[in-house]
Amino acid sequence: MARHPKGNGQTGAFQALTGTILLLLIMLAGTHEACASQILVLEIQDAISPPVASYVSEGINETLARGFDALVIRIDTPGGLDTSMRKIIQKEMNAPVPVIVYVSPKGARAASAGAIITLASDIAVMAPGTNIGAAHPVSIGMPGGMGKKDEDKDNGVSTMEKKVTNDAVAYARSIAREKGRNEQWAEDIVKKSISTPAMDAKDMAVIDIVASDMDDLINKLNGWKVEKDNIIFELDTTDCDIVEYPMGARYRFLSVISNPNVAYILMLIGIAGIYFEFSSPGAILPGVIGGISLILAFFAFQSLPVNMAGIALIILAIILFIAEIKVPSFGLLSVGGVISMLLGSLMLFNTPGLYMSISMGIIIPVTLFFCAFFVICVYLVTKAYRGRVITGATGLCGERAIVSTWSADGTGKVFCHGEYWNAKGPADIKEGEKVEVVELDHMELIIKKP
């Protein structure tokens, strides 16, 4: 009984100490949450393509999964595909946290699709020395232009082009209206392809902030309020954690092969590999390399404005090079193949956008290399085809032999091609004499004096 009161005192003291420690931990955790907000940063420094759209979508999902307070998309792009742009815009406008699009670094641009993505952000930011705009739609994926030339009386614009332009105008204006930005400017970047520098864009209510770098941006975001889905977010960037979320190796690889120049080279390598595998069955390596290259090229083509006429001309060029083997065209087929290859390369991607076209610095050397490669191969094959046969029974004809033994009846043995053969010929041939093989008759050589 003497111990019971003492035990209760120890238990009470232990419980009090434990409660105090837990209270302190809770207070520290609450203080950390209140002071250390987290911002995720994505980086776009390429044309807007399906891999880039998937990367941005994954980044926005990451903000929700890891509880980030805001998302910054640092962008420098010449534009890109309409479908990829719309996928990004849908994700950023429906993101559960504020999305800041920052045109950076100095000298960067948000052109075409990049301009609309910036308009759709909750907070639009530009660095000094950057520009935004030039969002007129181009004829992506429509062979031969925007459409049939049902021309307007005033400016000669096709009906299809007007439809596409008006759709883009309505889309840009609706986004600007939703975000409280300059609707007329949004219309002008589509209709007139205007582009605006950073400070002018801020004065025209196109963007919200001009920030020289990330530190400046974080300082200016402090206390900024954003309303999304009737919820007001107030950004507290004091001592916030900036977490970079770089594009993964998978998306980088897909983005690289989606480059028109890379896709073009992959297609040519694929065609050449398949051709050599069929011409020399069993080589394996050319077929494997060609098959992989063609599959990668086809993946890239699904995200690029491919003109089927361009592909047809390139395939025709390969056929003309192969036909040079069988048809005595005196080089005309090879010349036609060179012309077809060059025209097909120029027409391969049907858009005037520089970011979706093949560089002439790639077209000319690659075309000349492949043309020279095929012409040389065709020449070697033709030379081998027309050359004298050196194997089998036919290959023995015309060969020189040395008489080993010989009898007066015109028969004996000769040494030819590393072997001793039975032979018959003139009776006056002597042993050790060099003779010429005329033909092979049932495993017996017919010889004569040279």
C-alpha cells in the first residue's frame, strides 16, 4: 500500500511530460506548415508536342499528389501543335492549385501555342527582354494547304482557313475573358500575328507580373490572391521551398524523336535498312535497325503534320534507285531518284512553321548522302551481276591449269583451283605445261593449249 500513491505520482508526471512533448511537436509541425509552402517548377524549352503535354499533365498531377501550394511553368517555346496546346490548357485551368506561367529566361519567347498557354494561367509572368504573341494558326495536317480555295471576295482567304482562324480567335478570347485579360489583344495575336514585349504586355493587361528571375518572381508572388472554383488561394512565399521537376528521360527521348529533323533521318535509315535486309536476306542487323528506326519514325509522324505526298516521293526515290540495277537507263533513273528524294524531303511536313519543318542544312546533306549511298550500292551490285562467274562449273571455264600427267591418247590429270582433275585434250600436251580449261564435261575438264 505504501507504494501505490508513489506509483500514481510517477505515472501522472510521465503523462504530463508526454503530453507536453506531443503539444510541442504539434506546434512545431503547425509552424512548419504555416511558414514553409512548396512550389513545383516545370521547364518547357521546346515546341509544344504530345510528350511535352504529357510532361505538364504529369507535373500538375504531382502537385496534387504531393500537396504543393502552387505550380510554376517556366516556358520558352516557338509554338507547337494545337491538340497538345489544348491538353495543357485544360490541365492548367482545372488544376487544384494556382498555376503560374513564367516566360523566362531573358530573351525567351512564348509564341503561338505558348502565348495561349500563358493567357490561360492563373498568374502570367514574363522576364524583361521576352516577347509573347504570334498565334495565327497554320495548316497542320491538311495536305495541300488549309483547304479548297473557295476564296473570300475581300482578301482571298479560303473557307477552311477562315473556319480555323475564327475557331482560334474564339478560343483565345474565351480564355482571356475567363482570366480577366485583354480580349482584343488575344484576338489580334491570332488574326494579325502580333507579338508584344514584356513591359508592353503588362501595360496592356496581358500579363500580371514582370520578374527578372525566379527569386524576384517568388518575392512578387508573396501575398498574391488567386480565385479558382470559388476558392481563394493566398500565396505565402516567405521561405518557401522551390522544387524543380525536370522532364524525365522518357519524355526527353520522345521529345527528341518528335523533332522533324530527327524523324526524317529515322525514316530514311528505316527505309535503307529494310531495303538491304530484303536484298540480302539473313543479314539481320540491317533489318533490325531499319525496323526500329521506322517504328520510331512512325511514332514521331503521329504528332507531326506529315504530308503523305512527301512520303510517297521519298519511297519513289528508293524504287528508282533499285530499278537502276535492272534497267539500262544510263543514270536517268538515279537522277530522277535524287529529284524525287529532294522534293519529298521539302514536302514531308506540311506546315510553314519553322519549328515543324526540316532544316535545309539537314535536307541537302542527308539527301546527297543517301543518294550517293544508294548509287554506289547499285553500281557495286550491277558490277558484280555483270562480272564473270568465278564459282561452280561455269567458273572453271577460262581458268589456267598445270598438266600433272599426260598420255598419248590425249587424257591425263591437271591441277586447277587447288584440286587435281581428270582431263582430256590434244595429244601433244606435255607434263608441267600450262593449259586453259574450255569446259567441264561430267567431272572431266576439256583443255586446250593457251
